[in-house]
Amino acid sequence: MKPTTGSLVRDLRPLDSFRSIKIKLGILVAATCSTSAIFVWAGLHNELATRYTLPLSVLFALVVTQVLARGMTSPLREMTAAAQAMARGDYSRRVRATSNDEVGELGRAFNRMAEDLGDADRQRKELVANVSHELRTPVSALRAVLENLVDGVTTPDDATLRAALAQTERLGDLVTQLLDLSRVEAGAVPLHLASVELQRFFTTCTEEAELGGRDVQYVVDVQPADLSVVADRDRLHQVLANLLDNAARHSPSGGRVVARARAASGAIQLDVIDEGPGIDPRDRGRVFDRFHRGGASAVDGGTGLGLAIARWVIDLHEGTIRVAESERGCDIRVTLPQRDLDEVA
């Protein structure tokens, strides 16, 4: 649809090319004074009565001021309307920031803020929906088991009680992970940094993972053998436990899960590699989002919070976590800065 004449007039911004609001105000004052002076001179030169010359010069000066100033104040009016819409929960409004001056910069900053607020509001709604769904599943299953026990449909044998216990543990794990994620995002998790010897650390973590009873073989590969990293041992243990659990979930029966550590270019590189189907390249950027689940995690009780917590913990360590290229299976790679404990003490 073509813009109408009225909309073109409303969107007229003749001073957009100037990079300073002070220059624009100076031009506005100069144009207004020049218009008045020229009209008064023309009226006197043509022997027009003063009672007509002065009002008409003021009128033309106001017209020039309106034309020039409207473009200067349009972003401010748009920001006011957008802020009022945001107060009602509408984050879709944007400001047309075409000028290069301070008002234009303010408009662009406002648009970025509106976009961030819109994303935060969307994530909040998704979080509420996902938490409701995740809580409803184990609660419904547990309720069904208990109702069957109360009604006498099933007997309180070992299998039934184990099913109830499994749902209770899943519910407890979800609540614990939500609390951990909330504390990490709020920055309420202080880091207690220490030198962590990776060979012993990986061995301890894999021995604990073996207690999960999954039919996989855990392999520790740390080179050199005395390699260490400065990190919070408990938080790093939380990350590695999540990665090992995910790797075991996705590995085939009898497969191998490798926990590997290397020193590379001033950093410590930690990899957990499984022999599963891998992660689609299109999903690699999303696996660290809250409640994003795929593959086995969608059907075997995974909550979709483990990798989100791992990402926040690694961010606290000023490191990175990503899905690395792998010939087979999935390789989750953590990169931590290599530094001395004295540097961070």
C-alpha cells in the first residue's frame, strides 16, 4: 500500500542527516528568524500594512517550525506510545529511528530494550508453561499409583512402590534443578575456586556415574596425567555429572562414554563423548536452552534443565560450552581458561 500524502507529511524529517540535536535546534531557530525577517521585509517593501505583515510573518514562522521540528520530536512521541503499549504487555511496538543524532540513538536503544523485554516476556511464559507441564507429568503418575493402591486395584508390592519412588525422585530432581538454575541465573552462586586435578576428578565422577546402572563403559582420558584446572570443584562436578548422564542416556547398550581432558592454546578443554545418534546441526544452538529436549531425553525422564545449568555454571567460570564436531555420537566440549590460582585469589 502506498503512503498517503498525510502520512508523508507526518513522516517528513528534513533534518535527519545532521548528527547533533544542537545543530538541529540552531537550524530551527535560524530558519524561523529568517522566515520572519524575509516576510516582514517583503511586506514593508510592498507597502503592506503592518497589521497584516506581523501576524502573517508569525504564522509562516510557525509553519516552518512545525515542519522542521516535527521530524525531531516524532521518535519521542513514538517512544511514548510504545512505552504505554509495553505497560499493557505489548512488546511488538518499535520506534522509527532514522536520524543520526542523540534522539536517533535513543530510539535505537529503545528498540533494543523493547526486543530484549519481549524475549524475556516470551521466555517467562514458556518457562511457566514448561514447568507446569514438567510438574504435571510426575504428579499425575504418582497420583495414579497412589489411587490404585488406595482403591485396592494394585497391591503395595516392590514394583509398585519402586514406580512411586521413581516418580517422586523425578519430581525432586526437577525441583532441585529449578532451584539451582534460579540461583545461578540470579548470580547467587559464589564460586570457591581451587586447583582441580582432572585425572582424579574424572575418575571420581565416572565411578559415581557407574552407580546409575546404565549398560555403558566409562573411559577416562586425561593428557598429561597431571593436568589440572582452576575451578569450583562442586560446580564443575555438577556439570560433568550432567554431561555423563546425558551421554549414558543416548549411548547404545554396551557403548562407551569418554571423558577427555586436554590443554590447548592457553585453555583447558574438557570433552564428554558418547556413541549415540548425535545432535542435528540445526539443534546444536538450542540444546542449552531450558527445557529443550530431544531424542532419548524426551521419553526417559530427562527434564531438559541439565545442559542449561551446565551453560550457566561454565559462564560463571568465564568459559564456553558447545557441541563440537564428532565423527560419531555427540561431543559436548567445555573450554575453561588456563590460569594460576594466584591470579584469581
